[in-house]
Amino acid sequence: MSDSWYSAPSPDKRRGSSRQLRRGAGLALVFAGVLATGAATGAWGDGVRAFAGSRDMAGESPAEADFAGGAYGDPASRAGLHEDTERVRGEGGPGGDEAAEQLVSRSGDRWSSAYTAREYEGLQQTLDGEYVGVGVSVRRQRDAQGAPFVAVARVSPGSPADRAGVRPGDRLRAVDGQDVSDHPVTDVVARLRGAETGGRSAEPSPLGSSVDLRLDRDGRQWKETLRRSRLSADAVTVHRMGHGVTRIKVSSFTKGSARQVREAVAHEVRAGSGLLLDLRGNSGGLVDEAVEAASVFLDGGLVATYEEHGRQRALYADSRPGAAAGVRTAPPLVVLVDGGTMSAAELLTGALQDRGRAVVVGSRTFGKGSVQMPRQLPDGSVAELTVGRYATPSGRSLDGEGIVPDLPIDGQGDAAERARTVLSGLEARS
């Protein structure tokens, strides 16, 4: 396995980490004051308690769909897959795509997965921020009578759906003649991509294949036949919330997402304003992208530790000049999380929380603190196996535990609004 996503420990970086942890104590005291003020004035309301998060929206793109829920090595590691010849020679291995399935079954690891060659090619495209689809994200809602329906939440600009005139708010009644009104959003997304079910082993239909949609807008129903095309996912979106707060939503850590975060902070966050980093529903992705994203907010120092076959390794934020985003002062930072915040997203959240760089608001995260790497078998199938587990800078293991927010919000509370209130009580750091 390539070590390119690690950096060796150094005395200078260890000193940097300690310095950052000490600086974090000051922010913790400031946050304690914010909480006390909020409690005294009733600003937090009744929703301040820990609940598991839930997701009611998904999209075809890896930035919006629960595509893997994993933390992976860097692209170079994925390109150089490990070939398990001993597995086949030693036991005569099964043919077809059964070799990976048998290897995964023997591992007994809940996070290990088996892929056919085609499935893994699709996963690589996903991690590279590409997908084949029609450009629609959907959300589950209920009408005035309480009946469930599926609504279009977002349409990717320039996508087949966009060119056909599909718009956010349209109701999606059926996909290829199958009524989807009471289907889970993951199943709806799988059908849009051409898979029969929402299972991760389902293979999407090929580029250029067609899908029939039945839609409803203000009571007018019509049908559209769309052809699936190759699209780029928008993993990072920016929204100004007013009152000097900028929200940066990171939906997944696909290739290039950290660069997008850096550019968003440098060009969209004004000096003296607060920053809300929204990681809700972020199911993970590439480890090196999460570490690079941490470098936007941390001036070097430890991001996480990682044990591989009994050997301890460490991941560090980039301390070189220009690694952090180009703002004069480090903006006050709140990280928004929920039960769909997983893996690489938890790695980043844990680092920012432990290092005192951010206040975490929302509900307890999922609790996946493991890292997978792929192993290619001679039959072309790929077994994705857990190679180790990571811990936050303070030594916390997140596997099965997740991250408890500094300010827990239940599902009924407006977490984004509460996060903005927290930001108003924090001061920018020079």
C-alpha cells in the first residue's frame, strides 16, 4: 500500500500540534460563554439535546448520494491496486466475480466490500467526482394530507434533466413506469441511475441509456424521456446566510473537493465574517482530500493517527506557506454534523474539534473510524478491505462511537440557525 497519504512525524510538527491544542483552550472558554448566554436568554430553545441524525435527500451524484460511506487512500493508491495471487493459487479460487466475494466473506469485516470490475470502475469514477445519470437530486416530503411524495430537490446545470426543463419542486411520480411516491430516496436514485435496487452492488445503466420520468408540477402531469450522460459532481457549494455568515457545504470528499474548499474560503469568506462548514450527510471519501481540507483551517500539526498492522502512523495538516486559505484572520468556524456524517468527514470534524479550531453543532455522527484499500484479484474483481482505524489528535477512536457535538441539536431544531447563533458569539483569530 502506498504511503503517499501519510507524512512522517517530525519534532517541529509535534510542537505545532501542541501549540494548536493549547490555543484551542481559549476557544473552548469563549464557546462556554456563548452557551451560557444562549441558555440564559433561551436562544437555544428546547432542541438542545443529542439525537441521531437522519437523511431524507439523495442525489445521483457522489456529492449527494450515500455512495460508499468509506474513507479511502489517495488516487495513486487506488490506481495501483494490490493483486492477491496467493488467494487464487493457494485455494484454486472461484471463477467469475466470486473471488472478491469469498475474500470479503472470510474477512468478517462489516466494512469490507466486493465489486465486479465494472462496479469498481464506477466507484473510481465516483471518487473522482464523476457519475453517469440525468442530473437530479430528490427529497422525500409530505403533502397537506400527510401523504408521502418524492420531490426534485436540485437539478444540475447543463444536465439532461436541466435541458428537459425539470425544475426543483417538481414531483417525481414514476421512474420507468414504476410509481416511486412511497419509495426510499436511495431506491429512487438507484432507479434514476438504472439500477434495480438501492444496494451498492447494483450496477447503473451505461452511458447513453434512457430513463422515462413521470412528473407533476402544480397539478399538471407530463412525461420526459432522458438519456443518461457523464456528469461532474459539485461536492462543494457556497451560500451566504446573511449577518456575516458564509456556509460551505461539502457533500463528499471526492477528488478536488479540498481545493474547492480552499478556493471558497479564500474568495467567498469576507474578512471578519463567520464560516459554517456543513458536513451533514457527508458519507466520506478520500482520506487525502479530508486531510488537505483540514490544512485550510489548521496551520500544520496533527490531523489524525492511524494504525496499520500494529505500526502507528500520523496524518498532518500542510504547514507550508499558502496552504491555509488566503484570509487575513482565521474566521470563526462552526462545523455542522448529523448521523449521516461519516468516515473521512468524521476525521476532519474530530481534528477541528480536538484542535480547538471549531465548535461542532448538530447530532452525533455515524461512527465509522476505519479506512479501506482495494485489492484486485486475477479474475478482475476487487475486494475492498479494512487496513486500519484512525484516532483523532486527542486519541479518540470514532469507530462505533462517532463524534458528540459541542452543541447537540435534535431533529426538530434548526441546526443551521443555531450554528449561526454560535458564530455570532465567536471572535476571529489572527
